[in-house]
Amino acid sequence: MAKVTMEWESRLGRRLRVRDLYILSTVARSRSMAKAARELAMSQPAVSEAIANLEHILAVRLLDRSPRGVEPTIYGNALLKRSVAVFDELRQSVKDIQFLSDPTTGEVTIGCPESIAATALPWIVENFSKKYPRVVLHVEDVPSPSIRFAEELRSRKYDLILARWPTPLSRDDFTDDLHVETLFDDPLVVTAGRHTSWERRRKIDLAELADQPWILAPPGTWNYEWIAQAFAARGLGVPKVSIVTFSVHLGAHFLKNEAFLSAYPRSWARLNSFAVLPVNLPLRSWPLSIVKLKNRTLSPAAERFVECTRDVRKWITDLETSGRPS
């Protein structure tokens, strides 16, 4: 194993080839030297030679044969894990060059729960698209709590995630490579339609809402747990849940047309003209945040998108003071 700790310049830097790393990743994914050779349009001996070159440089075995085909050893997995970042940085460097030659192009991939896609994200995207109309935005739904999808950041599927974190991230091995930038606090509130009698009330006791029909996300999600904990603190059971859904649009439909109650971020309720009920609930921070990898260099297009998300602070200030964004 002493050979693995060799000096970079004298051995690895001059002999380790990115091409060989790519061949190794293709073999590991296809679980076959022959399949990898066909995919790479190479001969099988050339593939074997590339793997052998890596094993000779590192002085460890990288692949094993098993009944399921070729599989990485613990050393192979360690090398492949770091290679993801190598390939990503190379892709980003090409994108950087393209961006510098034409600063209005590029792509940004964003993970985002529907609750944010229905509130803050449209305003961010509208302003970003006006400034950079040729940048393509890929927005993929990430159900809450979004921290479950941190691996998607690490695998470079997303450039960043927009998320709501109810508490600060713990400092542990799972989150120590994440950078979380808080934009603003957007607490959950109890909401109802404007047509209900609840809107005209100046004060509502939580116990009055226990037998009312509710729309909530499934158990284990933050808005469900927040409501359950609030009722439990008063010695009450979980309220009557009539519709269980992640869909913000479905919830909005029934809040608008029927006598349902729900819990949504304050900005969403006000932006969509729903009533925020005067219920005395325990205060709980619910910040909207940008989540990125600490050790990842974002493309210029992604950096500019982050800049536009920071402008949401002005948006939420306008929303709080006037009820509508400017």
C-alpha cells in the first residue's frame, strides 16, 4: 500500500490518464469488458490494457470478476467515487469556455420541491430569463424534505437545490460537504379560502380546527409533522385529514372551492390570495435556502442563477409590506 501514497508529480501526475478513468467507469457501469469495448468503439484488448495501466500505477487491483460480471473492488469504488468530480469539473470547464465565448448561453439544473416551484421560483426564473434568455433551465421536482436528495448534488445531477430547512443542518459526515445559504424565513401558516367564515375571525383557538377537513402532505413531511406537533402540544390528536397529497395545485383547488384547511408557507398563501388564519401556533423557523456542494465549482450560468435567487429578498420584502411582489 505504500506505493499508493507515491508523490503526485513523480508518478501519478505524469502517467494517470483521464481516458483510462473514463474507460474504468464505463467497464464498471456495463459490468463487462466486452460491452464497454463496444460502447467505446475500442478493442477489448485496448480496454484491458487501460485498466491494467491504472492498476500498475496504483499498485492495487481495481476490478474483480464475479457471476454477475466485472465488479469494482473497494479500491476501484474509491477511485470511481472521486472520478465523478473529475469528469464534472472537466464538463464545467468546457461549459465555462462556451459561456465566456457567449455569456448568454449555458444550462442550469435545479432540484426544487413543488411548494417552492409554485411560489418563489417563478419570480426568480422570470427575472433570470429576461437577463439570460438563451440559458436553458432544467427544473426537477424534489419532494420535501429535500435533504434526502443531497446525493443527487454529490452525483452532479443537480447544480443546486432550492429547499426549506426547518432547522440548521447538523454538523456531521452527511452534511459537512454542503453549503446552505438562507434567503429568507418563510414560516408555515394555517390557510383557508377567502369564502370561508374562518377568514372573518380575529382569533382562532387551535382546538376549534381539530374536527375540520384538512389537506396535508403525507406523514413524515415537515408540514404534516409541524401540524401534528402543534396539536399534540395542546393535548389534541392529529386533525382530520381528508386529502393527503404533495400537490400544491391540488391543495389550492380545494382551498379555493371548498371549506378545507391546510398549512403552507406564508408567501404562498399571500401570493395566491388565501386567508392566513390568526391561530396561535408555536413559532418555527422555515427558511428558504440554496443548497450547493462546498467543493464544487459552479458554471457561470449557475452562478448567475444564484445571484437571481438572492434578489428574492427584495421580492419577499415587497410581499410582506404590500401583499404583492413588485
